[in-house]
Amino acid sequence: MEERLQKVLAAAGVASRREAEKYILAGRVKVNGKTVKELGVKVGPKAFILVDNKPIKRESKIYLLFNKPRGVVTTMNDPQGRKTITDYLKDIKERVFPVGRLDYNTEGLLLLTNDGDLAQKLMHPSHEVNKTYEVIVPGIVPQEKLDLLRIGVKLEDGVTAPAVVTLNNYDYAKNLTSFDIVIHEGKNRQVRRMCDFIGYHVRSLKRTKLETLTLTGIKRGSYRELDDLEIKRLLKVAGLDE
């Protein structure tokens, strides 16, 4: 996937993006042997780039979709010796980090990358990135309680934005309710606290979607790389597609 030259230079640690633009305009940058003096030029991952006739060190960007199991910590290492997501990434040479978190007892979709710009944008509330969770709670939850989640509930760190809530099933035999909830905020343990607010403690919680990304074909504890189209869609959501 091609990226703007100044962004590549910044990611390689040559200079800030604004300074990199000055390097380009000054004719200090060559791509595949040709001097580039115009902004807006895009380069692919295999382009050979020189700055002041010295090659830059480019880090390959990697984007992984991981199906996190329950009972795994969303960190790269854990002082308490608990299993972490690193234990499932033995074949990945690049140093990746999670975009957001899933708590210890929550399973499901987790995006991992070494693209700091994308991660920062996706986690910022202003971009309203949709995250879908499958929730199972004990008891038969009446619609008026689910409506409270749709309106927004008051937590200790603020009122939640209106959520999209879809009832999946009432299991009368097991006395369970299953529903999907879509939120775009990133408050700590938000879905669990929202359910506590309406009087139903979460029994099972699984993130099933991040925008258009799903866990289809990814077994629990496994991962796959995003394809170019999926990456482009995320960059567009994050406002990094230009």
C-alpha cells in the first residue's frame, strides 16, 4: 500500500512530517534514484529512499486481527505472570501493540499494529469508531431497561453516548438474555458498567466487530493480517487516507 513520502520519512524517524516536506521541496530526497521536489508523491513499501544520499530505515507496517480468548491480559507482558497476547504472537517479528483494550474476562476482536498514527486516531473519541459486543446477562431483561442503554446512562465518569442495542434471544430455560450493543466510546469496562447500571451483571462479553472488521474465519487465540482494502477503510475512518 502506498503512502505519502513525507509520512514515510516521519515514520522512519528522519524528521517530523512538516520538516520532511521541507526536505522534499529542497531536493534532499531521492526515490528509486530520482530526486523528488514535489509534495503529494506516494511511495510503495519497496521504494528505495535516500535523504542527503543516505538510505532511510523503513519499518514495515503490520496490521493484525486477533481473536482474544477469555483469561488473557491485553498487554505485551504481565508482572503477575498471567497469559498475555504476546503468547499468541510467536511468529510475529515486528513489535506490535493493541489498539484499545479488552479486559481479562472479555474475549473477541482486538486490532494489533505498529502504526502509531492509526492507533492514536482510532482510539480518539472524536472519530467515533464503532465497536460491537455480544452480551449475555442472567435474567430476562425488559425492553425498557435496554432502552436506557439506547438513550445513555450516567456513569461515574460521565453519561454514555446513545448505544445501538439489538436483542438476540431470551433463553427462558436458562434464564438468560443475549443482546448486541454498539458503542463508539472507550470508557474503562464501559459495557459491563452500563449493564450494572440497569441492574444486570454481565456473564459473558465478546467484541464481535470493529467498524466493518469481524472475526469470521479466525479461531479463538488465532490472528490474521488485514488485507489492503481493510487497511484503507481503517485509514479512512481515522482520517489518514489522504
